[in-house]
Amino acid sequence: MKIKNIYSSIILLATASILTFCCNDGKTLKSSAEIILENIANRKSVRNYIEGKQIESEKIEKLLRAGMAAPTGKNNQPWEFIVISERAALDSLAAGLPNAKMLQQATLAIIVCADTAKSEYWYVDCAAATENILLAAEAMGLGAVWTASYPYENRMKAVKKLTQHPDNIQSLCVIPVGYPSMKELPKDKWKPEKIHENKW
């Protein structure tokens, strides 16, 4: 009886493995590496969102976890993240940032900031965190776009006016996030002529 149960378990595991790696039409599923590389290639700047469609809290946490998973010089992790979800705050931020009018449609914004006392190169660490957030948004079917606040003094002041962050905190960018209202295609930026092997 025990042997029969073992065989049954083996058959179930084998079936699960086949279903994991094969589609119903018999085609092999993409590997993890292929999925990741495809996600990177498909990332695009999305500026049009379905108004009023809220982003689930678990997805917001995943975006922030992705940001904090980025590499950082000497592991200083100077970044800070301000999550804006209130409609009035989003509209106020849109009014103060000439490059972020899409916030009027977005239901979420993540402001990527840093404690400048922790790192002289805070903007590099924040850039890596921002890219991770954008890739995570793409992977979850969300639309997002990098809108710079740094190094523009007027934009950085507008962010500070709304968020009231301390003086040692500086904002790199504001990321409007929402569900895309239209299908947008990524730009093909592959240019072999930009590659130099061993020397220029």
C-alpha cells in the first residue's frame, strides 16, 4: 500500500512538472531568464491611465520591495520613498510639476528620495531603485513613467512643498503609476553601433 502511495506521489509530481513547463498546446513555457529579459525589453513610459482605477496594496508593496532590492554603493541604502495616493495630493503635485501632468490621471505616485547625508552619490542609488520600480510595474501590468525632479530646483521645491520632507532629504523623481488606458509599445533602442569591444 505504501509503495502504491509513493508511485501515486511520483506521478502527481511528474504531472505537475509537465504542466509547469508546458502549455496546453504543447509549447514549452519560457524560462525565468527569458521572462525577465522580455520584461526588460517591454518596459515603456506610460503616461495615460484608467482614471479612478486603484492599485492594490499588495502591488504597491511589491513596487517598493523592488525599489529597495536595487544595488547601492557601499550598501548605504540612502533611499526613501514617499507614496502619494490621495487625489488632492496627486492633483497638487501635478499643478506644481510641469513635467508630470499625467498625475491628474494616475491613482498613485511614488516619489524616490534620499538622505543626502548618507551618500554623496545618492542620485545613482535612487536611479537604480527607480528602474527596479519601473520594471516591477511593467511585470504587474501597470503603467509608470520616470518624471525628474532632480536636478531642477523648482521641481524639487514643489515636491518638498507638498511632502514637507526634511532638509537633508532630496527627491530624484516622481513616478506616476496607474493601469494603462491604452496599449503602448516599447521603443526598440537596440543599436549595435553603440557597442565597442575591447577598445573604442
